[in-house]
Amino acid sequence: MKRICVFCGSNQGARPEYCRAAIEFAEELAARRIGLVYGGASVGLMGIIAEKMLSCGGEVIGVIPNMLVEREAAHHKLTELHQVNSMHERKALMAELSDGFATLPGGFGTLEEFTEVVSWRLLGIHQKPCGLLNVGGYFDQLLQFLDYAVAQQFIKPAHRADIVVDPNPTRLIERLQQDFAGSNGAWQARKEQT
Ligand code: AMP
């Protein structure tokens, strides 16, 4: 995997373990020479993960819409900062630049990004792995809801099982790499041959 796209909060959250997990995630990405693609902001968990990656000498690509740059939330010391015209353009570019997705704790923006990449995967628009870093059980209720949606036959069990969930940053990255090497690697190779 060359790059992982991270979705995470524009706030730091109530518990210090969220920040610690973002820092650990960045250290692990940098150690494995995997680049970070993210929302381009300097605030919240986004700012923390970007800062840590940069201080470890890692590649950081931010993709931010003009309207958010104007609110001065953009991080201006990244390896690359792409300014785009809309939130839609931004998500499309973030997806294109990445080999997989990891969702860390966050709010509505994070949840929307997570559900979009998961639904694109089950529609076959991409085959990139989608992971959830369930640090401190932050996503427990969301996972319970997904199980309920499976029981109510709105989500297929295979699609629910497809989401890589782990509370540990190192293990989550390892599992995303394994998934990428298995399914997506073969898919990409087939795509390049046709
Ligand atoms: P939230 O979870 O609601 O805090 O939103 C964070 C997610 O939405 C991130 O993964 C970003 O991609 C996007 N986002 C929200 N606010 C900003 C911001 N000020 N600058 C850049 N991206 C943002």
C-alpha cells in the first residue's frame, strides 16, 4: 500500500486516548513508509495525525475545499495540499489517491466519509479495504447498530464482515495491508491488464 486515507474528527474528542491513537497510527504509517491522505486541516485529530506524520518524515497529502481554506483551517506545511471546489470533488480525489481507508473517532463528517467508502466498496466502485479504529470502544454502538441492520436484513452479513475493525492502530494497518494484498492487489492487476 502506498497511501492510506484517514477520516477523523475536526475535534480532539473528550478522552486523551483518541489523540494517543492518532499519534500511534501516524508513527506506524511512517514506519511502514505508507503515506497519509486526509482532509488537509490543522485542527482536531486531523491536525494531530498530520503533525505526527510530518515530524516522523512521512508523506502527507491534504485535500481541502476552498471554503474551508478560507476559514483558515488548512495545514500549510504538508507534502502536498490540493485545493478543490467542493466537498464532493474532495472526497473523490481522496479516494483516488489512496489504496485503503481508515476511520478514526470523529463526528458527522467522519461518519459520512466512512459510510460512503464502505457503500462504494460493496457496489464494486473500488475494492480498497475499509477499516475502523475502534479505540476505547468509541464505535461500539455503531457496530451494534450495524449488527441490528444485518438482523433486520438491510445489510448483508458479508458486507458487515467486510469492514476491518480493530482497537489497535498497528494491527488495523497490518490487516488493511493484508486485505489490500489479497483482494485489491489482484483486482488492480486485472484492471491494468484489460
Ligand atoms: P467531523 O467528524 O464532523 O469532525 O469531520 C471531520 C471529517 O470531515 C474529516 O475526515 C474531514 O475530511 C472533514 N472535515 C470536517 N471539517 C473539516 C475542516 N475544518 N477541514 C478539513 N476537513 C474537514
